[in-house]
Amino acid sequence: MLRSSFFLGALCALCALWALGTASACAQAAYPSRPITLVVPFTAGSGTDIGARVLAKDLTDILKTPVIVDNKQGANGALGTAAAARAKPDGYTLLIGSATTNAVNFSFFPARLGYAPGSFEMVAGLGTSPISLYVAANAKWRNLADLMAYGKAHPNALRCGSGNAVTQVACEIFRKSAGIDAVTVPYKSNPQSLADLAGGHIDFAFSDASVAKVFIDGNKLKPLAVAAARRYPATPDVGTFREQGIADFEITGWTAVFVPAGTPAPIVETLHAAIRKSSASPESVQLRASSGTQPLAFNLEEGRRFAREEIARWARYVKNSGVKPE
């Protein structure tokens, strides 16, 4: 009797363990089973935020669970990015990262970011937009040569607007490459610097094309040079810096989705597939067309390599610009 009871108890225990394992496997396979937070480390209404909201809507439809945008701006995007880095790596906190937050900041604020290159894994690229130099539509400078000639003839008279770390580095590299003395004027965002440029408060500014498009369409600004290897399709008449005498000046802004390091591979793969599907949605295609952004399509390994290369590339840019890391 005792032996029968023992075997019966053991059998029940094994069944319980099997049921627990099955339940655990089912729970893991059920991702996502609750709302996902999409952290945007910049202000609501910014170009990054607008793209994030289109992505959130697409992912909500694709993953069949709410995806909620959470704006956590401040400190050059570092506050929201650090908050995402501290999140549990379970696929329920995603980050809209960028060249600023996930490349430049590592050289700008190496000691007090609150996150490191190893804090994240890139899930999928979103979009890329080259940085261009802009002046007011009614500016006295018809081309880049005119602007550089004026800067050489009037030391420290020109003011370059920058709205983030990427454009601050661009101001400094251009100043050194062009051989002019210009003052860099920092702003909290590129839209602010471009608004001041259109208002005549500064002389030129750097920005990604997606932010500048509304000013160009309104005939308030015009680009003089593109910091890319080739001309930008949206402004085919505007030459690159290389074409206009300044070599090795290629600066591109980009955005991508990241998750905290340690997120399980099956979840990363699920998110990667969903984000790639989102990139083909009518809303995403329309947003890229209206903003002048180009798609940034990677597989997972290509994305990881891109993230590493961008960190190294921007470390060189920051060093060459002469900007002192804070």
C-alpha cells in the first residue's frame, strides 16, 4: 500500500512538473501578451517622435497588442535612452535610438551617460537622412563657395546652428575643413535651430533633411551642400561637400529600434520581423516620402555590425571636430 502510494505520488509530481513546464513554454510562446512601451528620447512632435507613432500604430496591428509611445526627452536623448537601458530585457520596452543616442553620445558623455554600447541590441533599422548645410532662402550666399569666402573675410562673424550632438559635430568639422572661424550656437533641437535660421538670427545650420523639408517647402530655407557620398534624391541640384571642395565630410542621421541587452533571441526575431513588415505599410511609405527619409533595412547581423561601426565612426568624427567631451 505504501509502495503504491509512493509511486502514485511520484507520478503526480512528474505530471505536475510536466504541466508546469508546458505552461512555462506556452507563456514564453505567447509573446507579446501585454502592452509594449516604445521609448522616444526626444520631444513629442519631433521627427523621431512622428516616425515612432507611425511605427507604434503598425506594431499594434501586427503584434495584436497595444504599443505605447513614451517620450522621455532631455540631455541630448540620454535620459530616455538610459531609462530604456535599465528596463527588464523581456521585449516589453523598446527604444527608438539614433545616431545621437546610440553613437555620438558615447564620445560626448563617456563618463555619465547611464548606459554603454553593450546596453542594447539593435533590432531593426528604420530610416536614414543625410545631414545638409542650410541657409535662409533670402541669404546673400548663393552657394557654399560664397559662404566660405565670407567666413574667411569676416572671422567669427558667422554663426552655425546645431540642435543635437550630430549637428554640433558637423558645425565644428565644417569650420575646420573650410578654414573659417565661426561660432557654433547650440539649440535643444534641430527644428529650433532651423526656425532661428529662417528668422535671420543665425547664418547657417546643419540638419537632417527630414526636419528641414517643411522649411524648404515653405521657401524659408535652402540647402547649399549635402554631407553624403552622393547627391540626395530629394534635392538633386544640390552638390555634395566633396563636389564643392571639402573631402571626407559625410555625416548621416539615422534611427533604429533597440532592445535592452539580454532580450531573448526569439523575441528579438519576432520584433525584427514585425518592424520590417511595418516599413512596407502605406503609412510608413508615405511618411518617408513626405519627410525625404530613406529606408534603413538590415538583417539582424547587419544591424549589429552597423551599430558597432557607427560608434567607431562617430568617435573619429568627435575627435576630428575638436569638440571637448563633457
